Amino acid sequence: MSTPCRRRLMRDFKRLQSDPPGGVSGAPCPDNIMLWNAVIFGPADTPFEDGTFKLVLQFDETYPNKPPTVKFISRMFHPNVYASGELCLDILQNRWSPTYDVAAILTSIQSLLHDPNPNSPANVEAATLYRENRKEYVRRVRETVEESWIG
Amino acid sequence: MTSEQQTTPTGKEASVDVSDEQILAFEQEVKDAEARERPLIGELEPLSALYSEYERGSPVFCEKIKALDREYQGFRRCRGDGNCFFRAFAFAWFESALSGDDTTLERIRQRLTATKQQLLDVGFDWVALEDFYDMTVELLEMVARQRGQTLTEAATLSNELRLGFVSEQGVYSNAAVVHLRMVASAYLRAHADDYLPFLELATSMDQYCAQHVEAFGRESEEIHIIALTKALRSIVNVVYLDGSTANDGRVSVHPFDGTENATDATPAITLLYRPGHYDILYNRTAA
């Protein structure tokens, strides 16, 4: 059935294919357009470099008036990612605008890898290490990068 | 509350730590609850309907409502989902195109189509915005097609417009809300030097707009009204219904006039403001 939400998701998919932003990719499941798999490649010059981090995006009929639920499947070590893989990112919560499409969501998450916000920690250990022991923080992140190649 | 929490024996200390996520979830729950019981745009109601809500409450409110009842024909409630200012504006603006003369319709159409260039001028990505613009224009054209009919049926036509606003879970009026938010944002970005000094907590206009203007469901403040009326060169009169006893307890009206010269003005829109919320008000003279 074609609903505004589904039509919009088809457009998002076409846009992601025809004009893909660097370092991210995503596609709906073949049998369920409301469920997307995505990959974010760790940005260069960050501890996440070379990582291939997998996520799922779950949409419901309120999209694009409400954001999808976004979750990392790959294990992450990041100040703003919970142990469950859920993210603490303003545009996915109270700063959402329906003008954000899937490409914009994925690039925002990519830039979150670049610029963690240790002031609103979802992972207190990662936030503390990020502030106080950058070397150990990098080491822990590198572990997840290596895991991301296998998982 | 989950069933697990309900069956927990009392006496255990309750956690006082409330996470940001819980606060956000609670705010969302309040908005969702409002959404379930209030349509996006309501029927025209007499102000006496509002009076009964305050009858046992503040006498200041009651006196003010009585005064409003003498001056205004009625009001239309808008859902308090954080978008009420933009949705109320969109509805009242299109309704004035519906009941106004050809010049009014043409001016509103011209103001609306001019917004495309305003958005492009500040560098917005059109691909992300065109759907919302297109649907808003479509909504206005729906209004334009209905105008040929006899205007004695104005109330019926308004009702059809209302259906357009609430149908398909409000897809069209949500698009109009998104579009007008972007228009207000574009105006503020283009005039950042004039307005940034008034925004105490904002570090940059881009940040302020992304967080407070473009974000769907963020409540509007005066700056949103100023930006939108300037961008669309329209007039909004905000009638304040609050507990203030200043001004001898009379209702105060704040005009926001975004026109540059009065000769090409579109009909003024009147909104009823109660702290935190906007509804649409109707003068006695014009329906």
C-alpha cells in the first residue's frame, strides 16, 4: 500500500542511490520498506577510521513527521551511544525536522563519530576516557573497529 | 508504567534519577495524549465554550473571555503539538484566500511562490524541501478551485479546507507547517545580524534556527511570528488571554505587521494566545 510515509521512503532510497553521500550506505530490507540496514564507514583521521559499523533504522507511519528509531548493530564505544546500540543524538529526538531524510540521518551519525559530545554521555566510561585519557579511549575504539570487520 | 513496576512491592526506594531520554519520552507522551483527543484544526466554536473551561477558575480569565465574546464571533482550536502557531497561521492564511477577493488570492499565491527563492537564497538543499513546498502550493490550489462557488457557503468551504488540513493524518497541513518553518528560518538566517543580538542563548543563527525554528514540534516564540510575517509580508494580531491584570484587566493585542507598505497587505490574521498555545480567532464582521 502506498502511504505518504512509504512514498517518502522510496524517494529517500532513490536519492541515496543517485546521490550517495561519502562514507555511508543504506537500503530497505527487500520485503519490508519500513526496516532499513545501513553501514557507516568510520571517518578518516578519527579513531573510528576503517571501521564498518552496521545500523538498523526502523520507520513507522509517522515518518517523516517523527524520526525513525536508529540503533547500531555493531558494538560501539562512543560517548553518545548506549550499550544497547541506541544513540543520543538531538536530531533523532527533540530537534527532529521532517526535512531530514535517510541520507541526512546517516551523515549526522557519521559526524557524531567525528565530534562526540562528552557533555551528554550515553556511555559514561567512553565519555570519561574521551576527556581524561584519550590514548585509552582510542585503544578501546580501535577494538570495536577490528570487531566491526568480523561481525 | 510497566507491569513490572506496578507489581514491585512498595518500600523499595524509588529512583530519583531521571534520564534525558525519560524526560523526552514523557514530553512526547504528553503531546501524543493531546493528539489523541484534539483534532489538528477544530470546528468554529463560540467563545462561551472557552468560558465554561475557566468558570470555576480564574476570574481574570473569565472577565477577559466575556470581553472577547463581545468582540469576536468565535475561535477554532488547534492541536497543542508544538506546531500550533504555524498550523494556525497556515489555516487562517488559506482561509482568507478562500473568503477574500481575487486580489487577495493572487497576493497570497504570489507570497507563497516567492518563498521558493527565499529558501534557495540562503542555500537550503531544495531536494530536501520541495515536497513540502509542493504540497503547500497544492493545498492553496485546492482552495483556489473551491472559490468559484458561491461565497454564501463560506462556512461549508472552510469546513472543506479543514478536512484538507486534517485528512491523511494531517499530511498536507504538516507539510505546510514544515514549509513555513523553513520560510521563517530562511528569513532569520538572511537577517541574522538584526536578530541574533536578541537571542540570548544562541551562539549562532544557524544553530538557533536548526534547534528552535526548523525542528518540528518546537514551540514558537515572538521571533517566529516576526520572521514569518516579515517573510510573507503579512499581519498577525495576537490577542493575549492570560492572568495579567495590567491594563485594567483588559485583553491586550499585540500586532505583528510584516508589510512594507499597506497597499498590498493581505487580510490580517487574528490568533488567540494562551500561555504556551495559539488558536485562531474570528472577528464578528468577517467569518
